[in-house]
Amino acid sequence: MPQTYETYDDITLDLLNGVKRGDLVKCNNWKYPLKVVAASQNYFLMSRKAFGKPFYSICEKLPSSYSRSGYNKGYFRIGTDNYVFGSPCGYEWETEQQALDYLNDLEDESPKAGLSSRKSVELFRICIKRAP
């Protein structure tokens, strides 16, 4: 029997900590999933190719400490990073270690690598298809 997506509208830290490398994830109203390529203590990184180019998103496992137009204080966020011209290492993570190195920049709270406050939105629904 094929595995189906599990849908969650009540997002918790325990739920986000359970997301692992290889899981397929759809957030909010996404039609197409991204594959989790790495997870750290406070983030997990999702990616896929679209039209020959990398497409990615970061999920922050810490509730937001402030509100903006796309999210509210106390809720989890998803989005892209703060790099103005893109990450110096690019967004095609060929190995798990490359993705973990990228996440380490986020964990170190580098202002350039942080989750973008302009391009982030509140995570209000997550659908997960667990990796075998």
C-alpha cells in the first residue's frame, strides 16, 4: 500500500523535530512537495529542482519572536534566506554534508544567512510523507 501524506494543522515543535532527511513536505497551500535534505536543531532544509534550477525552503523550528505582514509572533515560519545575491555556496546540495554546512550558518545566527523576514510566511499547515 503506498504511503500517503499526513496533514497537520496544529504545528508543534515535536512535530517539526520529527521531520527527517528524505521526507517529502508540502507546507501551507503548496501543490508540489520539497524533499528534506538536512535537519539541524532549529531548522530543516527542503529542496527540489524546478525547470532545471534549484528551488528551496527553510523551516524554522523556533516560534517567531516578532510579527510581520506574513507571520505572527509565536508561530513557526518557512521561507528563504537573507542572502541578497544568493548563498555563496549555491543551493544545489549534492551531499548531506553540504546541506548541513549551510544549516550551520543559520544556526550560527549569521545576519546574512538568517531566515528572511521579507520572504518568510507563517507555517499554518504541513503535509508530510515519511521516508521509508
